[in-house]
Amino acid sequence: AVISVLSVLLAPGSLANLPGQDNFPIVYVVHGPGGTPLARAVVGREEPCPSLEGQAGASTVSQVRGVGRDAMPYAFPVKVCEVPLPREAPAGSLALGGKRLPKITRAPTRFAFIGDTGLRVKPTNLGTCSHPGPEKLYGIRQCEPENIVPFDASLVKGAYQNLSDWPLKEQMDRAAEEAPDLVLHVGDYLYRQGPCAQGQGCTSINSQTDPSMPGEWGDNWHGWYSDFFEPSLTLLAAAPWIMLRGNHEKCDRGGHGFFLLLDPRPLPS
């Protein structure tokens, strides 16, 4: 009971203003198979992969991990680059794309454990649908055109977390101040499954030009940047991460972003 124009979402070029590009490259370290630390950088699709630089002046160009698609509803108009790291490296001794990497150690002693971090928006009915149809997007049943009705507050159903009750950035910043050696995220990064209903405290995540189009929600770069990357930038820069997959990262819900951006293993074909 969210979107009635799913066909429009499949059109290319739906993500115009790329969120987060002022912070590119977005650099972070994940522990890959066998504990190998991997430095990753998110850049624009047409940008070259950045180089890894050491204190001695040695330079290694990172390799393309994957390039996202243009077409909605799973549009990721970004490139993800990757380069393996040594298992031990002092903080700041390595830099990727000009951004200093955190300490890499085989024997971490300070940990940050986090999970279930997204803004809960699960619109069962936005108040504009007599009853939802069988088609799903991001795990939410959609409204067929013939079932669309004028807004009726009594029809509103679902979970709509108020943005003022979502202190993720403050929590991430606080965790970064504690200088952990390792961050473990146990999964469920993406919680924004659809738009926010009228009168709820999350309407700013909606597209301001077309409410039927993903704004800051969904399994696309807009949704992932807003729900995870933007509030997590300081902690991503502070320590390497172990990224686990939660049920929110199922293929039909948040899996496209997880596999491209966070999964420690090689990108599935």
C-alpha cells in the first residue's frame, strides 16, 4: 500500500542528485574472508579508483569491487573500490584516496558492538489505499492503481519512527570517541522500507518532488546513505568493521546494497 507506479521506478536515471558525493571517497575497512582487512572506497561511477598510500611513499591503486546500476528501484550510481591491507598497521600510516585509515591489528582489545541501526519506517498503508495488492517492493505490498483513494488518516497503518527519536549519529559519534579497535555490526542496517505517511514524524525522508519515488528510503543509494552511511561516517573512519548480514538484508529487501557495499566476500555475479 505504498507505491502505485512501480513501472516508473524501473526507469533509468531516477536518482539525480547523488547523496554523499561531498564526502567521496567514503572510505572504510572491513574484515574479509580469513580475517584479511580490506579497505573500501565509495566513489562516483565515472571516478577512478583511489590509490592506497603508505608512509614510505609506496602507492597501490585499488581495484573495482563493483559498479551499481542506474535503474530504480535498486539504483546505486556509485563505484565501490577495494584493496587488501596488511594485518598490522599503525593508525594513520595508510591512506586511501587521501583519507587516513584506522589502526589495523591482529589483537583488538577495545570493541564496539552494534546492530539494528536504521530508522524504522514500514508503511503497511499510507492512508491512500483501500487494500494492498500482491506486488511487493522492498518487502512492502504495493497499492494497485484501481485501489488508490483520497487520503484517509483512519487507513494509515504501519510503523513510522520519528526522526527525533533516532539518535544513531550521536551514538556512532560517541562510539568513535571511545576509540575501538574493532566494530562488529550484527546486521539490520536498512529499516526504511517505504515513504512516511502524512502527519508522521518522518515525512522529511520522502521525495519532495514526487512522493511516489524513493526519497531517503529503500534499497538504493539514497536509502543506504541516509539510513547507514551518513550517520556512521565517524565510526567508519575510526576502526575496522566486521559486517554481518541480518534479515533486513534479504535479497528482496536490502540485499542489493549489502552485497555491493558491505559484504566482506567477493561480489556475487
